[in-house]
Amino acid sequence: MITDILYSGSVVSRLAASRFIHRQLAEKLRGQDSFMSEFTRLLQHAKAVNNHMAEMNLGALCIRCSAQPSGGCCSLYMAGETDGLQMLMNLLAGIDVQAVRDDGSECIFLGQSGCIFIFKPMFCLNYICSHIHQAASSAQIEELQRLTGVLLAKHFEVEQFLLGLIRREKGQFSILP
């Protein structure tokens, strides 16, 4: 099934599949006003979460933690939590999705100032470790959880639309890498 390649296999193969699908569908999606309206709203929610995370200085905190021997939440394992549909959505948002680290211990998508994604894996959005609890106020954490809940609800809607489109257009993808 076409969607299997978005959720299984290596991170590299999922990234290749999402790039291929992006090349095939991006123009079509940009021409659909209803999709673009929903995607723009989703992007606004994602920016609100990312801005709040920046205000909390989570990028620096997560990078510092990931450099520890245990790797923290942003260990190499977390790259495997990134599915091809999430990478596709980041591509649609103009993010240059690529491995930025190859040190064998940290998440390959962890850039100099934190995660390169505007649409992060669900685990990364939902998990609030003890380091974050120590560095942030309860009001900041509550706001992060509120913003994340709104984002994930909208994310699910857009994701379902994309999956439906991909399934309908599956003939275009018979030559997937």
C-alpha cells in the first residue's frame, strides 16, 4: 500500500518517499483553496507552538540535553519517530527537510537551534521532561500543552486529507524510489 512507505522502512527511505510525493502533489495542493486555507491555519498553530517553545528557550535546552551520554529525548532514536507524512507536511511548509546531524547519537533533525521541523513528531510535542519542568514556569507549561493540543487536532485533520489524496492518486506513485 502506498501509505506503508510513509510509516515504515528507514528514515532515509521515508524521507525519499515524502520528497517524491511532494514533487508530485505540491502544485496540485497549492491550487486547492480549501486545502491551502486549512494548511495555513495549521501552519499558524505550528508557529504559535514553535514561538512559545522559543520563548521557553527549549531549543537550547534540548540541544544541551541531547549532547549528554544518554542522548535525552533528542537521541538518534527520535528520528525514527518521524513519519513520511510529517516530513511531507514540513516540505509543504517550505522546510528543507534533511539530516543535519550524523553523529550516531543525536536526532538527525536536531539543528543548531533545535528541531528543524515546524511540524514535529507527536512524541516531541507531548513529552515534557524534568529538565523542561525545572526550567519553565507552570504557566508556560500549561500554555505549551494548550497550544500543542490545538495544533495536534488541526494536524490530524490535514493529515487525513493528505492521506486520502495520496490514496486516490496512488497511480502516480507506482515508481516510488
